[in-house]
Amino acid sequence: MDATLHLAQDPDADALLGRSPLAALIGMLLDQQIPMEWAFKGPRTLADRLGTDDLDAHEIAAHDPEAFAALLSEKPAVHRYPGSMAKRVQQLCQYLVEHYDGDPEGIWRDAGSGAELLRRLEALPGFGKQKAQIFLALLGKQLGVRPTGWRTAAGAYGETGSYRSVADITGPESLTRVRAHKQEMKAAAKAAKTTGSR
């Protein structure tokens, strides 16, 4: 995997995301309840604190849980909830070690279809259907992983020319468009809630 991503809006962090499947997965895992750039900068911060230029699932899985939580909690914290996210990151890495010998690319390398790849992503700790579909769309749109039917499996996130998620961010302009889409969705959800409670 060697791609140019623009999710962290930080050259070093984005370079790691583009070459390390594990960094991309961890960034996706962290992408909740905090700004997207903060989430996708997390893997680079974590690598720096581990004293490495890459991330290794075996190493993270075997790390002392308290010490690992402390790494994520150092200022600036990797996430708003560093303790619980440290646990999730370790669970993800433990799953990768157990099912893919620590190789994240094993998730998609031999996936026979988009539907199969989606099932594999949904099975990852911390990945629900929406997160799995967004990551599948990111794999297809920006990382060249395109098993048969990947767009269909990714749902709306797989649509060409859409600006719905991190899968569609290729620079500052597309980031602005994705942000605008998310604001519209929040406003629509809020309006529906208000209407429904009358």
C-alpha cells in the first residue's frame, strides 16, 4: 500500500496513513466524537510515542494496557476518550494478530467480493456497518482495493462524485464539501427529531 492521503491534513501523518494499512485502520477506528483530522493524526502521534516510524499490530497487541493507555493520554491526547480508545486500538490489533497474523492487508488481499470484504471489516472490533462501509469506500476510491461489487457494498459512500465521508477527501476543497454535507445531515436529523416530537 502506497498512496497519498489527505485525511490528517498533516504531511507526516498523511504519509504514514498512505503507506501503513494499520495506521489507516487505527485512524478510522479513532474517527468518532472528535474532528476527523485529529483522529487521522492519531496513528502518527502513536508511532512517535512508541519510538517507531511504523505501527506493528503484534507490538500494540502485546503492549501493557495501562502503559498503552498512558501513551494515548499524554498531552496532546490522541483522542477525547484516550483510555477507552486505547482499549479499542489494542482489541483491534489483537484481532488482527489472531485472525490475520498481524497483517491488516490480509483483510482485503484475497477478498472475493465487496460483500465479503464488508463482512470482514464489520467483524473488526470497533467497526460497525457505517464505519466498515466508509473504510471500504476509502479502500476503493483512494487505495486501489476494488473487489467485484465494492461500490455496492460500500452503499452511498461508494458513489462516484459524492462528498459524504473521509473516502472522498483528497484535499482542502473536498474536506470543506464533506464538512458541509455532514452539517446538512445533522441539521436534517435535528429537524426530523423536532418534527417527530411534536
